[in-house]
Amino acid sequence: MKGVVFAGDRRIALMDFPDPTPGPDDVVLEIRASGMCGSDLKYYRAPAGGTAALGFAKGIQGPIIRGHEPCGVVAAVGSNVSAKQARVGQRVMQHHYRGCGVCPQCSTGWMQLCDDGVDEVYGTTGHGGHARYMRCPARTLVPLPDELSFETGAAISCGTGTAWGALHRLGLQGDHTIAIFGQGPVGLSATQLASAMGARVIALDTSPERLARAKEFGAELLINPKQTNDVLGAIRDATHGRGAHLSLDASSSPQARRQAVQCVRTWGKACYVGEGDTVTIEVSPDMLRRQVTIIGSWTFSTVGQAECARFIADRGIEVDKLFTHRWTLEQADEAYRLFDRQTAGKGVILPN
Ligand SMILES: [Zn+2]
Ligand SMILES: [Zn+2]
């Protein structure tokens, strides 16, 4: 089968790999949708071999098939896999991490936080979903509700699920106003989910296209920091001078991160989900003397992934609308070149 590989410096290679067969505890998925996530861009842009420096404890062997939002149908099961775990033909999402499976983090569905260090991040250090087939342990599967499309399942498997996880970490309530910095796939999902939960959303982005989409997805106030001298003043004006109850940074911009802390009211909470880069805050005025809580949030557990999917199905949330572009494997080069500009919506690869 063909698999999409990042060859370094924004180059894509479509390489040959053997069709996978399941080990005793594994399944093989026939991939029906494999989403593109903003966190892939740093690996896509890195020089050849640069993806080895990922901050993950365990190394990479050879070229890796990308795509860490895999969704599809179980095509084969290993000899130890019970019918309760997985059946051929079952519609599933995949939680894209493998840990030891038994430590306190793994056994509560947080395999990315494994006490022994995560063994594999699918699509980053292990083969992911940008191919016709993908092998993974049965314990990494999360059932896809019948009401949801494979594309929605792909989005939930990283970008949308990450937004869900952050809103839960923040304790969002329907009477809250939340400022969401960055309206790429994660920030836009947070706008959509927070609006569905009843909250008022202030959306920020430097791209007019992305702001227009945020409005469609439920944002009440749009702020473009490139065109607004006083971002904090605009947020205060919209909140009776107090500031937002909550904020979420999905941009990873140092300035946005600082403003995400500064824009919340006394006792407010700011959450960081954007990866990479840094932030400088003045601890006393920005945080300490206003009782502000800063939270880091990394994706979600298998349990959270299932809950997110259930919420989206029950409320009829149109997650498919996140996707502005659908691509074949052969179009992966064009797909990532467009995504790299960070003005379009989310893309998805449909390999089968
Ligand atoms: Zn573990
Ligand atoms: Zn991701």
C-alpha cells in the first residue's frame, strides 16, 4: 500500500509499505477518513530527519506514515482480541497513542501520559492513518456512533477532541464568556462546541477567512489582532469591563498566550492547547494578584473521546462543516501545501 511521508522541508513522499497484518492484540483498520491536524505542520516544515526531535522519549525507526486522526472500519482482528473489544466491520475511531496499558494513566484511558513514556504516537512516531490500512492495538479503538460520519470521527480523534478536552479542563458553563485565540481546526472546534454548550464566544484570529468561519460556527464577537490596537480593551468592552470568564489559546503565538492570561477577569482561567513556542507573563499583575489559573491541556482520554462523540451525535453538531477540503492520497502534497498557509479550513484525506 501507499503511505504519505513527510520527507523534510515541506516535501511529501508517497512511499510503498507492506499491507499490515495484526499481531495477537492488534486490529487492522481500513481507513475511511484521516484528518489533517495543525500540530503536523511543525513536522511537515522540519528539515529531513528533523522530526526525530519530537520531545518524545522513544525514537523513530525509518519513514513514518503520517495522519494522527484515523477513522475507519475494522478489517482484521488478532487472535487475542475478543468480540467485545473489536469486530470485523465495526466503525471506529482510534486514540492515537500506545502506552504500557497497565499503569494508572494508561488504565484510565490516558495512554499519552503513560508512566513509562508513551511507546508510540500514531502518525508521528508510529504509522498513522494516511494510507489504506493501519495496524494498532485493539485497546486504542473508540467506537464511532452510527450517527457520525467517518470525517467527523477523524476530527474527534485529535482536533475536535482536543477542543472538547480543553473546555472540560476549564469547566466551561453556559453562562460563561470565553475568548478563543486562534481559529484553526482546534480553535474553531472550541468555538463550535462552546457555543453548543451555551457559552458566549469571542473569537480571535489574524485571518479574515477564519474569523468569518468562526461567526458561522457560533462566535458572537470577532477580533482580528492585526486590525485592533487594543485587543484586551475590546474584550473588556464586551464583558462590562470585567474580562472574559475563561480563555483558550489554540494559536501558540507568544502574544496571544499572554493576552489569553490578561483578558480573563479576576478568578478567571486561561487554558493553553497550542503546541510549541513560548510565553512571557508578568506574574504579579497578569496572574497572581488576580487569582488567575493557567491550565495546560493535552488532547483527551479514550473515555473523553467517546463522550465527545456522544455529545456531538446527541446534539446534532455539524462537525463535518470544519472540513473545507477532501483529498486522495495522491493529492497529499497539494493538501499540505494549502494547509501550510493556515488560512483555509481543515483538510481530510480519504484513502479508500
Ligand atoms: Zn502506561
Ligand atoms: Zn493533532
